[in-house]
Amino acid sequence: MSRMAQWGNDLYTGDRSIDFVGKSKTWYIASAVIMAVAALGFVVQGLNLSLEFTGGSEFRVVTQGAPASYEDDATSAVREVAGGSASANVTTIGGDTIRVQTEELDGDESREVARELASTFGVAQSEVSSNFIGPSWGASVSQQALRALVVFLVITTALMALYYRNWKMAVASMVALAHDMLITVGIYTWTGFEVSPATLIGFLTVLGYSLYDTVVVFDHVKENTRAAFQNKRSTFAHAANLAVNQTLVRSINTTVIAVLPIVAVLIIGFAKLGPGTLLDLSLALFIGMTVGAFSSVFIATPLLVDLRRKDADVVALDKAAGKHHKASAVRERVPARVSAGAGAAAGSAAGGADDGSAVTEAPSRATSTTEGTSPSSSEESGEGQTVTGRKVHKYAQSGPRNQPKKTARNRRGKG
């Protein structure tokens, strides 16, 4: 068996355990710091919204190969028409297409910018396409996404509360979801990654994955705590922590398998394809899945234990489990004391033999002294003595007496 398999088996059986629940304050502090930094990104940087949300004009120039100075060349071409204060977001798509996004331009300005771009990069004007995107479309997409998010959260919370028959499990899972979303979006603010409609789709997908991972862990928590309530041998925290350990290897494997193809898409997107829907979607999934795996293990279950710590049934279970552990400890100590006493007696007897006197002779001498008989008297009478000096009858020394055999009835009287 490999080390990884043995490690996972030990975690599942409880032979080895990582104290996720006991160190909950450490995880809370670490997550609080990360979330604070993520929230600060909204104030310092803000989200880099795509053209679909802000509105503006977009130009695409098809070339034989983008020059090294394509960003400066494209920005200069835009400023020649729109003014020196005009800004442009210039990127490449697939290595041969240059995408230029600007603020909203009227029809004449768009045609002038297209001609200037064609002249700058030395291509025919037919190789330059222009498109205007109004901010109303992005606003509509945002409203629909927020509406879908609210409906998703309400339905999910209700279903989890009904399934687990405990609303605190639903609250813990929703806190883990909020944790994942805040950190994921915060990373976008600090890195300057563009937020497009495809990114919103990725965010919503992350919610589903994070919730799925949390539900798997909570199912094991439900099974373990149900058994604990029945046998009264384990505390609620210990049963929940065992559930996290049992699903840890599964969470690692699932996350790695899910992230590997996304990493491949990211590498191809950054190296070959450039900005686009596929890259925006995969980037959101990569960040969200990684954060979601963390929250399902380090946040959701420890928070559930803290929320239920003062429940009456949990308090009663913890008291019963404590009594069981104390009784088990007492039962373990008693045999140890008995065996230690037996060992001491055997050791003292062995010490007497080492001193050169037979074990059975010391009592005989004492007996002969007190009774006024010689040691040989007991031997003549056929009686032996035990280690403690008590007399043993001669018949008892040799074991049970052999019974005489009877002659068969048909042979009786025959010589």
C-alpha cells in the first residue's frame, strides 16, 4: 500500500487525525485576514469591468503578426482622433488579432479610428472591424445574474435546512459560500483581471462547486454525529472532526482532478488564445474551486461545531461522552495495577531463589521452628508445602488419584 493510501486509510479509521475543529480559531483568523485584504481591494483598486458593462467602442485589427510595440501604436492611433486624453485598452487575441477598446465614440470618430489603425499597422481597412456596445446590455446581464444568485441562495438554504433538519448547517454552508465569493472577487480586484459576462458565469459555477464540496463533508458529519448520539461514546466535535478527516483525501483528489483541465485551458489561453470568453471563465473557476476546497475543510465544519456547541442535545452528548471516557480510563488503569502487583510478587520470589535458599525450604524451616518438628517430619508424612508455607496432602501433590479398573462382568470368576 502506498504512503498516500495508507495515510488516507489512517485518517478514515481515526488512527491518525488532523485537529481541524480544535484549531478553528487559527483558520478563522487566517480567513478573516484574507477577506479583509480582499475587501480592501474594492476600495483601492476596484473591479476592472469589461466593455459589456461600461459601454464603448471596440476595434479588431487582423495582422500577419502583432509588433512588439502594438500597445503604444494602437493607443497613439486612437489619440490622433479622439484627443490626447483618450484611453485605450489594447490586447492581442491569438497572436494575430489586436483588440482595441475605447470609450464611446460616435460614427465619424469610429470610422476615423478604424482608418488610423489600418494605416498604423499597414493593413487594408477591411481588416479592421468596429463594434459599439452599450452599457444597457451589461446592466441587464448584471441584474439577471444578481436575481439568479438571490434565488439560488434562498432555495439552497431552505433545502439544506430541510435535508439536515438543522438550520445551523445551512447557515454554516452559506457563510462558506460568502467566504469563497469575497476572496475570489477580491483576487480580481488586486490582479486587475477583467470582469466580463463569462466571469459572472464562472462565479455562479463556483457557488455550485463550493456548495457540493461542503455537502459531501456535511453528509459524513451527519452520519458520524448520528452514531455519536446513539452510543454516547464520542463528543460532537470529535465526530465532526473525524468526518473532515475521512473526506480530506477525497476533497484533495476531487479538487486536483477538477483543476487540472482548467489549468491546461489557462495556459493555452494566456499563451495562445489571449483574452476571451474561455479564458475569463476558466480563470474564475480556477480561483473559486481552490478557495472552495479550502472553505469546505477549514471553515464550514468548524463553524458548524461552534454554532451547535451550546445546543442542549450537544451539551448532553458531550457530558455522556466525558463520563464514558473517564470510565474507560479507570478500567484501563485497574488491570495495569493488578499485573504490576503480580510482577512484584514474582520478582520477590525470584530474588529469594537467587540468594541461594530454596523457595519451599524457608517456610518449612519456619514451620519446624514453630511446631517443634524437624523438616524431615513433613517429608516422612508425605505432606509437601506451598510457597506460603501451607501443608499440601500427599494425594494432592501427585494430582488426581488413579481409579482402579473393574474386570469385565463376563470375565469375573474365571481364572
